[in-house]
Amino acid sequence: MQADLLLKARLLVDGVQIAQPALAGVGEIYKEQVHHLFEYDFDLHHSHVCPTEMRLSNGSVVQVRLNSRSPFVVQRTGETLVIVEDGKEISEIEWLERPDFYNQKTSTGIPMTQIAELVGEDCIAVSHTNACQTFANGKQCAFCNMNFTPKQYNDVLVKKRAAEVGEVVGAAFNQGVAHHFEITGGILPGNREIGILETYLEAFRETTGFDHLPGSAIMTPPDHLDDLERLKRTGLHGVGFNLECFDPAFFKAVCPGKEELIGYEKYREAQRAAVDIFGAGGKVFSGFVAGIEPMELLLEGVQELAEEGVASVPMVWSPSSGTRFHKHPPPQAEWFVEMSEKVSSIMVRHMKRDADVPNPKPVRCVGCQNQVLIHDIIQSQLRLFRSFAA
């Protein structure tokens, strides 16, 4: 497990190069990148189709982050794809299969890949608005390239009609390739997001036929926190309010627009209010761009949030193109492995505590978390536990 986990961390931290023969079938048989929200690559790649994820030999799904300076190269050997480092084959991989709906268009004639993306093996992901108002005055989060990405690629619409998004989400679920969804977007002026999310979620209910919506909304805290009840009434399973950095000083320095427009304390209040409304057991979470603040501060935050019923999702960060942190060195892969193991221990302890919570199923899973390590660790621990219990 440790070797596989370290390899996943290294591939995320260092990115990969891809030899031309290894690209055969990408965009036809295998999923190509669809920039539904961000650009995660070190290098832009206008000239060719790029795969979005790879599956390691142990089944772990890893996001592809192109980097022309990476020590890793994906090559084709016969019918097999392998990762090569310093001339040595270190692992076989697979690209992920391309879903049928990637070949379809909406009833209005828009390619479905311009509306949403299948992330990992089973999560349909969509952004209601591919723009954030913090970019207007240069106070966007330092790791974010949301407004940059649509200028580089024409594959995703900045604004999408709820009915069109509903069609795509419905197709993904009805074809059996999606088991849950995630909806998010940039910070919008005023208190508009709640109404937009309601409209989209109702469209999801109509096209899927679901009473209970198996997914989450990653959102900005609304002005009135009791408005979260409106999302609960749609059948939404959970919500996320991403702090990005737990320490308030780091939050302010890294996310100046979030601090100015919303404020750190508002995010914390929203997380607590959401637990009261949606419940614990992984239904409310905070994403973290791990590697920016010291590990001990992040772990303090994970512990504090867990005690409140809020799960933590620490992403393995690397400096994407078009961000203020581009070319800023992240921690080494070993740092991310150690951090993720410690976070997982905290999470597992509180999962046991929340075992009596009705329907404690988290809103994210190992199949969709292509840039996170903790789900791989927790799944491995659960397998080990079941083997001893058998």
C-alpha cells in the first residue's frame, strides 16, 4: 500500500510526460480532459488531446497533470501502458474508459462535454458558473485559475442553462456511469448562488427521477445560513465549504478575495450550520489545498472540524499554470503521504463515532478522488479490517 500511495503522490506532485504512442485512443476509447472548472496541468497543451486520469495497477485513480519536466514518462509497450522513470518501468497503468454521453449533444445541440465532466470512475461534475468575481480586482485564491482556464480552452461553457446541465447529469446516471455528482462554481455577486443551485438541483431531480440526490454542492456561505434548508429540501445529500487553509492568517493571505467578500468566520459558521441541517457522517466537508500551510496547522484544523462533524478533503497540491502560485514548489510526495495518513487516522476515529448517524455514507469516494490520498488509505484500512473479521 505504501509504495502505491507514494507513487500516486509523486505523480500528482511531479506530473507526467506522455509519449505520443501512448495517446492512441484518447478522445475515442479513453476519456480526454474536459476542463469543467480548472486547469491542473503544469503545461498547456493546445496541440493534442490529453487523457484526464490513469488507473494504477492497484486500482487507484490518479489525475493526469502534464509536466514536460517530470521524471515520469507514460510509454506504450506493445498493448500495455507503463510509467517509466530513469529508463526503468515502475508500473503499468490504464487510461479511464470514455463514457457514451461524451459522444452526445443536448437537445439544444451543445456537446455534452461542454457542459459537464465525468471525474474519476463515477462522479459527474459540473460548474454552474466558470468564473469568480475575486479575479476582477486580482484577489483570487493564489492556487486558482478558474477565470484563466476558459480563455485557454474552448471546451466548456462559462454559463450553462439548468435544463442543459440536467440533461447531461441525467444521461450520466441513466447510462450507469455516474453514481454521484458534484456541483460548484465561482463566487458570485450578492446572494445568488442558493437560487441557482436550487434551479439546477430541481433539473437533476427531473432528469434522474431521484427523490434524494446523491451528490454535493461545493459553495459559498449564503448571507442567511438557514437558506441551506432550501437545498436540503431538494434532496441534496451534502455540502462543502472549502477553507483551503485552516489557519486564519494563511486563509487571508492565500484567499484574499474570500476573506474580503465573505470572511473566515462566515465559512466556519456555515460549516457548523450545515451539520445541524444535513447531519454528520461525511455529509458536510471542507476542501484543503494541502501543502501551503504547515502540516501541524492543517492537522489541528482536521481534528477541530472532525469534532464538529465536518469531514476534511486535503488535495495533493501542485502549482498549476495560470495561477499566482505557478512554479512555486510544493512539498515532496512523502510529505503528502505522511499528512494523508495522519488525516485518515483522525477521520476514521470520527467515522466510528458517527457510526450511529443515519446513512453515514460520505459524498465522495475512492473512485472519484483522483487528487486525494485519504480515500485510498481509508479503503485499504477497511479491507484489512474485513480480512481480520472474516
